[in-house]
Amino acid sequence: MPISVLTEWWADMGVSVDTVLVDGLLKSAPAREAPEQDAGPAAPALIRKGVRTVADWANEARALASASDTLDALASAIRAFDGSPLKAACEQAVVFDGIPGAPLMLIGEGPGEEEDRRGLPFVGKAGQLLDKMLSAIGQSRAENTFITNVNYWRPQGNRNPEADELAVCRPFVDRMIELVKPRLIIAAGGVPAVSLLASTEGIMKLRGNEYAFATPGGFKAPLIPILHPAYLLSRPQDKSRAWRDLMLIEKRLAELAAG
Ligand code: URA
């Protein structure tokens, strides 16, 4: 990768190249990932609709997901699904964008306000940064990348999705991975990384490493967690970490393409 691409990327981020390349910064104490905005009201421990529990809704999601043989069928099933308590307050479900069958699949946390309005993932400020990050390693949603989230409905106040809200989406997420069949998965941020890997570690420990991911249906792909672009917007000093993670992703994509 030419150095000019790197410096342009940093300049786009509004970060001084001298600052981000100072080695001492990389050794600073691990920071915690900041929430995108103030947390909204907590979700109830049990998602109930009539007498149905989270487990009931997750079972329904599993049945709908396994009956979906195409991404379009899966997207329709997600849009018609009533098991997320977030759905009632949203404009619409935000399901996916990009290229079906792409070698690279990026999975984020869930839609924010702009995504809810437009019905597409990562189209707000964080999404614009994400597009620049992907472009720096030759990837884009227009050509070779598939983009989705672990939760399809916007939480009010842009809080993180609760465990129950993720649980009812998870069968759809696994099925989407099986239908896209990516060579490599990126988990963007702590929420998808911890949820997909069922990890007890935080994103600062998980990022920059490769993990073996498998769906219940048996599809396997390597997964690399990265810092969420919304976090990077508020913590430019951590962009050096993001850059190193992108370099790893670029290298692994080339290796996986070569077989
Ligand atoms: N943040 C996410 O994690 N996903 C989106 O779609 C938008 C912002």
C-alpha cells in the first residue's frame, strides 16, 4: 500500500500524521469503547408479546431463517418478523447493503437514526468513515463488500442493543452469513465482536486478532474484530490501531483469495 494512501486516509480523518504515528500512543493504557450517544431507557429483561418469550421468538426466527434460501427471502422474513421490541418505535428494519456473495462481510452493531430513516446500514457519519476505511484497503459496498448488523432495528436514543434484542436477531445473522459465504468477516465494534464470538473479553482485547467463527449450520470463516468507526470519530488517537487492523484484513483477504 503506498504511503500516500495512508496519509490521505489520516488527513481525511482530520488526524495529524505525526500524532498518529507516535509509537508511545500505542502503548497508552487501554481505553474503553465509548457509547455512540447517551443510553436510553433499559429494555425489559423478557421480551413479551402476548405470552411469547425471547426463546419463543428466537425459535420462530430460527424457523424463518432456515426456510430462507436466498438473501431476498431472508430480508423479507426479517422485515415481517415481530419478535424485536425495538420494531414498534422504528421507521423500518435495516437489513443489509452491498454485494451478495462478497468475499468480505462486515457486521456492525445496529442502525442509528440516519440508517433507520434510509433503511440502509452505515450511512450516517460513522458509515462515511467506514467507507473510507474500507476504500483504503480496496474494499467497498459497491464492489466487493457486504454490510449488515447484529440487530436490525434502531434502539431509541442510540443505546447499545440488549442481549434479548440480539438473541431474537441471531438466527437471521447466522443464516445471512451462510447465504453470503464470505471468506472473511469483520465485526465492527464491541457489540458484534462479543456477541458473535460469545466472548467475555472487551473489544480492546479482541481487536486486531483473528478468530475462528462457525454458524450452527456449519459454515466457517475467520473473523477479525475492529474498533467501531463511531468510536474512532470520538477517539482519533486510536486510529493507529484501526489502521493496523485494516492492514491485517488486507493481508488476510489476499491470502484467502490465493487459497
Ligand atoms: N453503526 C452500526 O453499527 N451499524 C450501522 O448500520 C450504523 C451505525
